[in-house]
Amino acid sequence: MHDVERQWDTLHSDAGSQGFKGCLDDTKDASQFLNSHVQMNMFRRREDFTSSELDPHEWNRARTEFQVSSKHPKTAIPDSAIFRDVIVPAFDQVRNGAQLRYPNPGHLAVHLALGECFMKFKEKAIISPELNFLEAPQYEEGKPEKDLTSEIAQAEERWKTVVRLAVSRFAVWFENIESVLRHAAAYHRYGPNSNAHHAAITADYLPPLDVLMVWYAYMNNPSEYRNDNLASKLLEMPMPWEAVLNVIDMESLTYKLRPAASRLFATTTTQDADILVYLTQPPPYSELDPHNAFSTDLIAAVHELMDGDSFIQKMHALLWLRSPSLEGTLSRGLARYSALPQATGSSVAAWLDGVNSDVLLELVWRTHMLYPAVYAAYREEVFQGSEAESNLREERDWTDQATCYCWACERVRDDIPDYVRASDFETLDDRSEGSNRSLSMLDKDQISEIKADLAFHRYVEVFHNSHPSGTTLPTRAPTARAIQRQISEQESKDRAGKYYGVGYTVEVIRPAVYDKETGKLLRKQKTKVKRSQNMTGRWGRWGLYV
């Protein structure tokens, strides 16, 4: 445990301004607004509040150790329940304009996981020994001193080389995409004649991660992607989230291509599926010039999504995928994205300003764009044909956004959806009237549960990073939220498939009884089905027949 404790101390002492580390920022003017008047009026329900308790960012300082116990449920972060509905619906099922049926929280969660895979791929590529030949030879006698600036420059050059090669490999794969889709259509679950383009690519037909990264960047430029791909089957083919989920190891957040997919890629493109092995082989022949075949610069598109203060870097810093409020965060983002057109009307500029300046809305927006036909229909409905994807590459300083999306603030929003942290307000009066009033809505038990969730998830994250892959994660007793979710899921299962027909009511004779500590069902609910006296007809197996 000593390694975990040292990392915990380092996490707090080196806390930055991004992601869950940003929860540990010092509140510079806390002493100015946490005066006796505010404490008496805003927190009269808890007279023993201290200044640290008024700022959720300070709730991360408590250190708690957790052990592995067979009495507790196995820890899985993220919870697999978030991925329960990642099947992408057909275009005809979601094409009715502004009504948002895609994406859902599951799609957003897989998107976050894929972004982490991209980050791992980049880290691996720039330190891989297969790329040592790119470095200039050293002729000085003796061992040269390490220079940080030169090492960073070498890493950047390595990454640029990998991206250029990835774009070339993508050009070859995309040149043969029609044959891949024909082969996939003959074997997918909807049958060879179903035209189910939305489900064409399964895990056995996915390309390698470097090629998928370029495809991902290409789809993030919807105008160019649509202009280059006039075939409806390509536009109706979304990012295959279900297939992507099936090849991601959620523990290590790595992309593990299946052997069948590797063989198919090698057969189709005459390239090895591993880009680092491909570096030692001659480049494949292709009639496509990647610089002329596409109407957007794919090399630049990849760098804009992966480098610097880019979208993928933002998601990596916030690390929502490991947070205690993942599903709540994603659901709130979807709700705000759905409501955005009501606030901006048909103004493309106002809508773009909204999604560009808010990192959570940007996640939903970019996931939306990864289903080209659905996003085009949505854009047409909301903006009446205006070019909603213009200025996609306008740079924004996401650190200046009004809302803090760290783990602590997002966990508070699970209980208070409109919560805004005090230091996010511009004036002292705003702080007093906004954040503190919101926090006063939390009782002692709620605050204790929030603190416990944060402490556990942060401890597990540090433990996970300091131990070999496959190590069993620390556990804890089920929380009240977990028990309530388990009860709700059980009740949903009990209700599933039960249909008593029109005119029938179900009366609960005896409610179900659950163990308060584990959520285990102790006694089933007893119900009685009643038929309306005014109803005429004949009862059949599937309901009422008249």
C-alpha cells in the first residue's frame, strides 16, 4: 500500500487545473465569501460546516484505504451497465430530425474508451524501438547528455511519421471498403439482403487502430466526408460502436484487434495489421494519393484531434470514464445538447459557439457526427440547410469555460443537477446566491456519500495505475445508490414481458423486500391482476380480444 499512498500524496501536491486533478485547486478567495453571514444563512442546516466543506474540490483530501474483500461485489470501473445499449440504430429509426435518438450514454462511453485507446497508441508509438531508425545517428565520442528539448522534438517527429503512415494505410483500406462491406454483409446478423449498413462492420471487420483513428478524424469533418462519399451505404455507416466495444480491454483501455480482422486487413491491403511491423516492409501499391484523394487534409485532421489542447487530450485529462458519476455526466450532456437548438434557434453561429465552448457538449456533438447520415438529417432539420459544420477547427480555450467538470462537481450534480461551483461565478454576490444555496440542499448523509464515492474511485484509480494489469481492484460495501439501482433493475426485469391487456390493473398486495446492506431480494413482490367491470371482450394469451 505504500506505493499507493505515495502516489496519492503526489496526486494532491502536483494537482493541476485539468480533469480530476483540478478538483484540488486552491480556492483563492474562499475566506472572503465564507463569512459568518453566509454560513448562518446558507448553511443553517449544518452549523458545523468548515470552509473546506463548502467547496467540493476540498472533499478529495481525505485519505481512505480500501482492501479486497470477498464479502463485497467485484469492482469494475467503468460499470459495464453503461454499455448496455451500444447497438447503433438503423438510419430509418433515427432520421426524424431534431429528435435525438442517437447518440445515447452507451455510445458516448465507448467514445471515451476509444479516445483512451488512441492516447495509449500514441504513447506506445513514440517510444517504440521500431522507430529508432528515424533518429539521426550520434557521432560524438562518449555518451551524449540527454536534452529534454531534443527528446520532445524526437517524439514529435516520431508521431508525425506514424500519422503520415497511418493516413497512407487508411487510403489503401478505404480504397477497398466496398469489398469489405460486401463480404461483411454476407455474414452479418441481419442477412445478406437487408441493406443494414448501420450494422455492416462487426468486430471481425474492424481495421487496425491507426487506420480507425484516421477514419475517425475523417468523419469529424462532416462536409468533406459527405462530399467525398456519395454512396448512401457509406454515409449510413456509423462508427461501429458495438464492434469497437468488443475489442477494447476496459481494464487496460487498449484496442485488441481480433485475428480474423487482422487477416482480412492483410489480405485486403497487403499490409500487416500492426503499423510498427509495417514500418519494416515496403509500402503497398495504391492508386490513391492520400493528399489528393480526400477533400480534407487527413494528416492535419488527426493532429488537430490528438495533439496539444485537443479534444482527445481534454477527454483524457477529465477521465470521466473512471469517475463515480459517468452515467450522470453523459445523461446531462445529452439533455443539454438536445435542448440547445431551443436556445439558439436556427443560428448556426450561436449553436457552434455553444458546442465549441463546452467540453461536455463537444463530446456529444462529435459522437453525433460519427453517424454521418443521422447528423446530416439533424442539421437539415435544425438549421434548414445551413452549413452547421463550418468553423469546426476554431480553437477554444476550454479551461476558461464557466462550468467545472471535475469528478467532485459532477458527483454533486448527480444530486443537484444545476450545481455550479462557487469559484466559477464572477462576483461574490453570485457565489453566495448560487453555489452555496445549492450545496445547502444536501444533507449530511448525501455529502458523506459523495465524499465516499470520490475517495473510493480516486483510490482505485491510483491503485490501478500502480499495479500490474489483471490485479484485483479494491472493493467496498454496496452504496445506497448501488442498492437502489440494483432494486430498480430487478423490478424492471420482473416487469419485462408481462402484459395483461387493456382494461386490466395490477394491485400490489405485498411489496418486495430487499436486504438493506446488499440489495439482495429477500421476498418477491406479490400482486393481483384486476379486470375492469366495464370492459367487454375475451381474454387471450396476449391480452384482450374484442
